[in-house]
Amino acid sequence: MHQDPVVRMQGVSKVISSRYLVRDLTLDILPGQVFGFLGPNGAGKTTTIRMMVGLMSISEGDIHIAGHSVKHEFEDAIREVGAIVENPEMYKFLTGYQNLLHFARMSPGVTKERIQEAIELVGLTQRIHDKVKNYSLGMRQRLGVAQAILHRPKLLVLDEPTNGLDPQGIRELRDYLRKLCEEEGTTVFVSSHLLSEMELMCDTVAVIQNGKLIDVSSVRAEGTLATTEYAFEVSDVDMAHTLAGGEGRVEQGVLYIPGTRDEAAALNVLLVQNGVKVYGIRARKSSLEDQFLALTGGESIE
């Protein structure tokens, strides 16, 4: 069944002093997924997010959120968005619940029942009546997400949400973002520099470099960011490489061949039939980090 994108970017560019920070970005983000946004330093990730939420004007093109133009229907578009750009800011002298009550008054239709739902969704039930000044960074992040989803947005935008979190906090964030997608149907757009966490968290990942989109791939399915290769330990690696049609690569006496399980099995039969002894076959799925470095030429990330 066809799904209309929650976010549609069409030829989006940002120009400052004749310099393109983002150039001709065209991208569709479908509903109900965690969508990751990756890029090296200065690639344009934060600039893109600021344009999405109205903190920076769009020089060229447009962004549509739930069918509404950010340029021409900003109030209608932003009504469908919850966002945390950089760190969530809360009133530290108030309790978590008082903060949520305060923000709920800014959005029509947010009931106390909805506030309680958001609290339970992010796992803050036991501490919600403590003052925010006593919260850990992870708890403040969770409270920020609860605040951002009070009005049931179709899109939740998170810029570097794992910054400063310990491993437990990162795992908790990952779990309740997944829960948010599954239980509320919210689309999550997240940028992060922790590639291993993005791989576990996201359904789809886009890579941006020098302001240009260079790749969009599924993390869950077979594709650019989910490539499997097989390591063959054999008696004659040169012969094996020749029989494989010159595909793959040889490293430290081991032949690495990309492909499916069936293709690996077929190569195994071919090697044995031609007198090459096969001592072992290991499957290795290339990580998001491997693919990111291959796409960007090894540039560091923000």
C-alpha cells in the first residue's frame, strides 16, 4: 500500500554569503520509522534540521511536513512536529510533571491522561514528581522526549540525542524511540555521531557529505548498508580467487567474497570440485561504520 511521506524535501538548499551549506537536498521519509541522518563534520546535518523546524530559513526548494509547506504554511507544518535540537531545556526548579503541565498548556487538546501516557512511554513514572535539578542527563533527555510528544506529533526530530549519555541511557533511548514508532506511529528523524547505536536504532539511514545527499539505504534489509560477505579459508587462495571470477578481495591469505548464503554455498562446491581444500567459511555482515567510511572516504563525523 502506498504511503505518503511524512517529510518531503524537494531541492532544499541553504546559501550563506554565496556558500552552499546544503545543496539540492531531495529526500522522502515514510511514516512509522526511525530515520537516521549521518554525515562528516560540516556536512550540513544541523543546518538541515534547523530548516526543518523553522530555526533557519530555506534558501531554495521547500520542505513539506505531513503535506504542509514549511515555507508557506509554517504553523500547520510545525504543528505536526516535536523536536529537541541540542539539549532539552527545562525549568529545573519545577518537577518533571510540572514542566510537562506547563508545556501542555501551550498545545490545545493535551489532557492529563495524555501527559500520563507520555510519562509511561519514556519510563519516568517513578521520578516524575522529583525536581528536574535532581535528574540525570538521561532522565532530562527522557523528559524532553515526553514534552516533545505531548501533542502526538507525526514527526519527532532529535539532533544528537545521545550526547553525554552513558551506555544504559543510550539503550533506554533506543528502546523508547522504537516503542514510540510501534505504539504511536510516530516517525523519528535522528542525527547522531554514534554509528553503532544508529545501526541498532534506525530502520533507514541517509548519508550527507559537503551539503549533498550521497546515499539512502535500509539498515534492516539487504542493501548498501546491510552487505554480507563470506571469508573463505582455503588451501590455494589465488586459485580460489580465480575460480570466483576475480570477485572479492584477498587479505592475509583469506578470500573475502560478498554475496548471499546460496552464492557462498555454490562457490564452496566449485572450489572443492576443482581441488581447492576449504578449511572454513565465515559470514561477516559489514557494519554501518564500514559502509559510512567507504561512502565518505573515511571523514570523521560530528
